[in-house]
Amino acid sequence: MRLLPYGVAAWLFLVGLYGIVTSRNLVHAITCLSVVQSSTYILLLSVGFERGGTAPIFLDVPVGTRAVDPVVSALTLTDVVVGATVSALLLALAVQAHKHHGTLDPERFGPRQD
Amino acid sequence: MFAAVVGVAILLRAQRDETEQPPDEDAADRHAPATSNAVRVLGLVLLGPVVLFGIYVIAHGHLSPGGGFQGGVVLATGALLVYLSGEYVTLRRVRPEVLIDLAESAGAAGYVAIGFLGVAAGATFLANVLPLGQPGALISSGMIPLINLAVGLEVAGGFVLLLSEFLEQTLVVRRPGEVT
């Protein structure tokens, strides 16, 4: 089933994008962004996966056996941590937006009131 | 990631019309309940193992899954445990701001410095120029443990900075006329 991971990644991406576009609350939009990011993690991992490969640690396994690609899994773990800090930055922006407009609803942001 | 943390620190600084009010001044009308003894004991008991586990994950990054990013997050969880098991003032005493800024900047600068070590030895940026050693030993694989250390410092400092910025925003910074 080579298509299933790519299908899951595409579905998550579309669902998250729909959530961002139709969001009435900034915090909800930021959570939907993290759903979109998780679709990219699944895409990365499915690119590096080898069917029947072992874990990529060659201490007790002869060098040259088929192993899962370690680069993409390291990239995904890094991406998770960086995604957390980017979400923190966006939440700080939401805090400032709430201070300026008194509301978290993006539909009700008018021109600046001060 | 460094840029995101610096962005949060800039965005959540006290604005011109806001003052910093330490939370122990208005303890009379605080509506938050005191932390239960079970949470307090569990937090204190878990603090040592969590910090040790974070250092272990950072140090063994080249031998088993882990490394700088993952171990740094585990270390930052230790600071979160201090906040959960006590009041916010305890966290402020335990995390001196200078130390956190120093740790985060040293981590980011250390990464670049180790990269230029490769250039100074005649190879490309971030090339592995230290001796490689035996596979499986702790002191092996050249510069990878050093980079893990720098990244772990940076991630832990960055996350503790994020945590303290958001907590200060909620608990300490007040506008004039705003009730707790």
C-alpha cells in the first residue's frame, strides 16, 4: 500500500487548511496550522521508509543491511521542536492582536482603533 | 528556532502603558487554588530524573535516537516541573534571567563556532575534523557530540525563555486599571 501515507498526508493538509481558512478564533487557527505541519512530518517519514528495513543503528547488525533512512526521521524530530516554537511565536502575536482589538475573531478585525 | 524565540521575547515585552506587578503583592484576592501536596511532591521527585535523562539524551545523540533537540526539550520540561510544583515566584528564583539568555546565546554561537572550526582546518563549513574514534564509544564520531551539546543548550534555554515570557505575560504584566 504505497499510496496510503501520501494520502494521509494530503488529507491532513487539506483538513488543516480548511480549518485555518474558516476559523473564527486565532488560537483555533494556530492549532490547525500545527495539523498542517503534522502532515509534512508524515510525508517526510514516508519518503524515508524502507519496507522490511531495520532500525538504522549498526552496532550489532552487519554494515550494509537495509535500514530505514535516519536523515528524514532526524529531520522530522527537529521539525517537531521548531514547530512548537513557531506556534509559541504565533500565540504571542495572538496575544498582541487581542490587546489591540479586544477580540480574537479575525473576521472582526477592523482598521486600528488607536 | 532562535529567531522564533527572539520574536516572542520582543513581542511580549511590557508595553509603554503596562507595569510589572509581582504576584505576591495581591495574594489576598488571588482566585487560583494552591497546588496540592501530591503535585508538589511528584514535581520535586521527578525533577532530578528528568534533568538527568535530558543530559543523557543529549550526550548519547550519536549512539541512539536523541541528540540536541530532543534532549533540550526534556531539560526544559524540568523547568516546567518547577513551575507546576510551586508558585511562579519559585520559578523566578530558580531561573535567573541572565543564565537563560547566556545558555541560549552560547548554544547558538557555539553551533556557528563549531561550524567554522571545520573551515579553519581547511575543509568545508560544518565538516567533521576531529578524530572519529570507535563506533559505539561515548567519545567518538568527531564533532557530533559537541554540536549536540550546543544545540541542547540552545533548545533548553529557548524553551525556558518561552515559558517564562508567557507566564510573565499572564501573571505579572498588568495594564492600569485592570483587575487580576
